[in-house]
Amino acid sequence: MYLKLLEIAKNDLEAAECLFERKLYPQAVFSLQQSVEKAIKSYGVFMGVISEKEAKEFGHNPLKIYKKMGEMGKKMFEEFSVNIEKVPKLKETEVIEKIDLEKQFKDASYSLDVITHLDQECKEVFFIQKDDIDSFIKEINEIEKEEANIKNIKIPKKELNKAKKPITEFLDALYQVNPQKIEDEKKNLDELLESDFLKKAMKETFKTMIDHSYIIVSLFYFSMIMKPHAIVARYPDNLSGLNPLDVYNENLPLIESFNDLTKIMNKTLSRVDAVIKINNWSKIKGET
């Protein structure tokens, strides 16, 4: 399902670009909205956030997927806090001390509240302003700058040894749970820190993290920007007097920024593709 949705999202985006070139703006906007909708559903199904059934039930509202992400994040921190209490020594370790669980929980709760509020606001027709679109583009560009820094990552041996201390401390706190397993993990840790594999793995991990960050941030903003256009771009509304043939013109901020937005959407779909391929390749190697 997620592969099919991703492929359709790519086709919808290509259609949006072709329609925009022909100045068929309402149809171009609707096709972009469809690409966004299918992309977030593809990512949501792939990541296990939503089921295939939910992908169909959520209709034209991708923000529901983000709401579910927020609920899952909040629940994760609740469960993490409960599990930490089961092993008191863990709370004394440097790894756990650096995690402000209360702040993490508040952040997760706040994110969920914001998404819920935005979803309610989006029930009314609104059109995003040019300044907001520019801010979104700027934020995405900042994520790309972080990616450029990955190539220059260097991990001195001193830093590797420094990193070993809190991990060893964390493993020691869990020693009574499974002594043999902990001894094995300590041995693996020593071997890992002595190899170049860790440096390569860290770079790949950072790259994948940035891919996920880019996807989540990009599709979140796209979900907000495009949500009203699933209906408004297709049908005239007698109550509001809106006619898509009049609304979607070259003076509309969305149309002004359309080419920039489709460029970002192309990059987003490429990153979803990359994340899926990396995961599927790992599964194939594991099965082999």
C-alpha cells in the first residue's frame, strides 16, 4: 500500500507541474494537494503510524495522521517514564539524567494540542499568506544545510571514548536484569568503538534522521497549506461565493510560490523513497 501510494503521489505531483505550466491553476493546486495527501499516507503506513484502513478513512485530512503521531509520542514518554521507575539505578545514569522527561512529555502534549487546534481551524476555508510560505521554505532550507554538514563529520577517538562512559554506565545499571546479555553488549561496544564502522554508521544514521526530519516538517506544512484546496479548488461554493476559476490566479500567494513548493515536494518524495528503500534493503539482508 505505501509503495503504491508513493507512486501515485509522484504522478500527482508531475500532473500538478504540467497543469501549472498550462496555467490551469485550480487543477494544478488540486493535484498538488492530492500528492501531499498520498505522500503523508504512504509515510504514515510505512512507519506504522496508521493502518491501510485508516489511510482510506482519513480522507482529505492528513493532519489526522499528525494528530495520531502526537498521541503516540505522548504515550511513548508516559510508558518510558513508567519503565524507568522499574529500574531505579537507571535514573542515576548520565544518559537518563540528560533526558528531561517532564519537558519531553510537555513538548509532546503541546505538539498534540497545536495539531488538534490547527485541524479545527482548517475546517474553515483559509488561504495561507506569502510570508508564511516563505517561512516554511526557509525552514526546509535550514534542514538541508544540516545535511551538508554531515559530509564533514569527524569523530576523534577521544570523543568516542568519552561517549563510551555514559553508555557503559547505562549498561551497568541494567546488569542485574540480564548479566550475560550486558557482558555481550559491553564487548560489542568495545569492538564497535575500535572500528571505522561506527563512523560510517553514524553518518548514515544522521542522514536518515535528517531525511525523516525533512519529510515530517515538509509534509506537516504542506498538510496545513493544502488542506482547504481539496474542495475549494474543485467546486464553486454558493455560500461563500468562491469560484475556483476566479480564486486561483497569479496574484494568489500559493500560485506565486507554486514552483518553489513543487521543488520541495519533489525532494520530499525522493526522501520518502530513500527511507523506504533503506528499510526494505535491511529487511532483505536480514532475511538472507
